[in-house]
Amino acid sequence: MRSNQMRLKNWKNLFFCILLTSSGGTWCCIRVNAAESTITDVWHLNDLATTQVTDEQLCQKLEQKAINSLCKLSNESHTLDSSMPLNLVQQTPGTTQIADQTEEPTDTQKQNDPPQLESQPNNVPISPSDSKEQLLNLPEIEYSQRLERLIERLRSPKQPFESDSERELGLRVRLRPLEQQLPPPTEQPIPQFKPIGYLQGRVGYFQTSNIFSSNDSPIEDGLIISGLTLASTYFPLGSKTFVNGSIDGNLIRYLNQSQYHYNQVRFNLSIYQQLSQRMYGEISWSNQQLFYANSSDRFDSFKAGDRFLNENSLLLSLGRRDPLTSRLTLDSFYQLSVNFADPASRNRIINSFWVSLNYYLQKPLQVGIDYQMNLSDFTQRNREDEFYRLFGHLNYQISDTINMNMEAGVSLGSSTAENIDFDGWFFTINYSFQLGRF
């Protein structure tokens, strides 16, 4: 009877051993040493010894199989983890921070990619004749003013230089001008100050419905542009030839897309030639460099201060001003630009045409309607752009050193690149002020 109980107990231990081994929950097998039972029952030593050896061998085999199985599963799991993409492995809560550094969602990745250069900064509307107002507007205005003064003088009664003969005395009296007193020889004439350059500041705001000229998802945003210009006056090289140079520095900030803030430095040197009373030509060289203002959130992306565009441009310009009435003028402008850029994918040839109808409400206030067309042909890739802009403008000369300009209109255009679209509306206001002359 006791032998049967011992066998039953050993079979239970064996059953638990098999059950635990098959479940894979532990790495060891629970077994009962039957030798403890043999101390209390020496009469069945041989049977128990035989049963102990059999059960122990079976348990060891099952235990070894379980260990091998667990090791195999562990190796397979390690191999799977090492061959799995980082974004799948690092989705566990314990490695969320690493996942954010290596792989980001699509929207976040797009936001941290470098900004497109399609609308920066050449498409921000700036009148091509702004820098030549001193050569174009002033002579026309002075001419009209001289003409008006001459007409007034002709209409006014004459003051004769000779008086009529006095009937009583019979004398003729001739008015003699007073002799001008010459300054003492010791006094020197005061030389007039002729500035050779000036420093100008400006603050502007540019709002558009498609800030990145995107076809897939247009983004409405605004730019705040502030900067300084150090420029020389137009030095005469001849009676109708002038040379001019300038250095610009601008801080360009987005309202919402703050990760794309950038800074601009621009150099310009031009030779101006007066072709006729109403027409001029200009040859110029320009260099602009754009730098990131903020660092990207991604550790492997752009950093603050990195330059993302270096562009040299050779430009040939022709301009004309036709007065239609005493207050209405028609300005036309054509420019051929050959651009060499780093990266080379921005190399292109641009043909620009600009027409502006201006009306002078009074001397400091001018309103007008403008039409602009740009045709760009990229030389390093198969891409062509067509860009059109129709807008109205208002210029107000607050004082001799302060000027305000407002423009609003629509932009149209297309590109052979699928993700580029120029359609949208825009509004801009610029305030410029002269800080000094030297």
C-alpha cells in the first residue's frame, strides 16, 4: 500500500514537472528527491531507487528541452529586434525619447525640413524704380514746376525797367540796379555739404495665403522684415553715366512658421546709363546669402547660422517713363537676370517684365496699378516657372527722409514641378526712414 502511495506521489511530481516545463514559465523543473522517502521506507529501497532514477532522468530531459526552447526563443527575439526598423522597435514607453530623436511623424518631419526657396525673397514685391526716384521723378517734377512758374510770370503784368518821360520836366529817368557789395577778400565762400552716401532703415510686413508656393497644402502666413541699407549716392562717371553700390541686411521672421526664420545679406553694384530723357539702362551685379536664424528640432537637421543659399546674379535692366498727363505717368521695366547659386539646383535665367500706371494725387501722394510677369528657366534641372502678379499700390512721402508704401493684390502662376503653385493673394506694407547721410 505504501509503495502504491509513493508511486502515486512520484507520478504527481512528474505531472507537475511536465506541466511547468510545457508552459515555459520557469527555467527549472520542480522535482521531489525520492531519497527522502526512502529514509522512512527502507523496505522499498530498490523500487524507489529505480523509480527515482527513471523520474530524475525524465525530468532532466524535460528541463533541458525547456531551457533550450527558452534560449532559442530569446535568440530569435533578439535577432528580430536587431533587424526591425528603429521606429518600430522604439515605440515602447521606455524608449520614447530615443524614438523622437531618430524618427518623427511625417508632419513633424516636414516642418523640420529646410524651407522651400520658391517665394524667398525675390517675389516680395519691391518696385524696380524705387532706387532711381532721384534720377527719374525729380527731374520730371522740377520740369513741371518750372513750367508752371514760367506761365505765371508770363501772365503777370510787366514792370518796365524804364519809366515814361515826365511831361512837366521833359526828363527821362532810367532805373539803375543797386551795386552788389562784394564780400571782403579775407572771407572764404562756405562750401556746401554734398553727401556721398546714406544709411536707411526699414520695417515691413508681408502677408500671403501661400507662403511657400505649395500646391499640395498652401499655408497662410506672414513675414516681418526689418533691416538696414548702407548705400552710396549715384556718382557721375560722365554726363549721363552713374555708378551706385549698396549693402543690405535683413531679419526675416515668420509669424507662425518660426522654425524657418532666416537672415539675409545682400551686396549690389550697378552702372546706370541715361539713354534718353525718358529711358535708362543699367548693368548690375548682386549677391545674396540666406542663413537660418533658428535650429531645427532634429539633431541631424539645420542649425542656426547655417547658410542655405548663396546666389550671384548678373542683371541687365531697361526702364522707361512716359508722362501721359501732368499727373499721370506710365513706367515700364524689363530685366534679364542670370543667377548662379549654391546649391546649383537654383541656377536659373529669369526674364522679368513690369508695367506700372501711376497717378500723383498731390506731390507726396501717389497711387497706381501694377502688373508683373516672371519667366524662370532652371539650367540644372528640367523645370520652368511662370509667375504673374496684379496689384495696386500707394506711396506716401511723409517727409524728405520718411516714406511709406502699401501694396495688395493677387499672384498667379504655375510650374513644371508638381508641388509648386503660385496662386494666392498678398498684402504688404513697408515703412522706410533715413537715419543719416555721410
